[in-house]
Amino acid sequence: MEQDLVRRLHVVVHGHVQGVGFRYFTLRRAEMLGLTGWVRNCQDGTVEVVAEGRTQELETLLTALHTGPSGAVVRRVEALWLSATGEFRRFEIA
């Protein structure tokens, strides 16, 4: 079943997403969902997320990233689905 498939999700979130707690929002969501990977602010003002876990949990995280925390204004979300590598042990802010 595809829902149980372990995959990697690479996301770039555009908009007013830095300085509003977006990384901590993502960290909390990922930890609640049992995902591994990282989130970081990028020089161009975007937030980048790499997460691995079951498809269903990754889809839940992706839905949350379209909104973000209360101070965020998400304008665009780029998502790329990849094969999981299993390289992460936990989710962290990079």
C-alpha cells in the first residue's frame, strides 16, 4: 500500500516565511508525525525542508507547510517526491 511506503519529500517554501517561527513550526509538526530530516532558512528568503517517513505523514506535513505558523504568508510551495535514503535519525533545524 502506498500510504505505508517510506519516501523522501524535498520542499521549498516561498513567501514571508523567515522570522515568523516557520522552522520551529515545521520541527514540531515533523516530530509529531514521526518524520526524520531537517528544515533550514535559505539565503534567498525561502525555507527548505527535507523529510523522510511514510507517505501519509509526509502528505500531512506538506499540507501544514502550505499554511505555516500564524505570522507566515506562504506564496508558493515547491515539492519533490524522492526515494528515501534512511540517512536521518531524527528531525532537526539545520
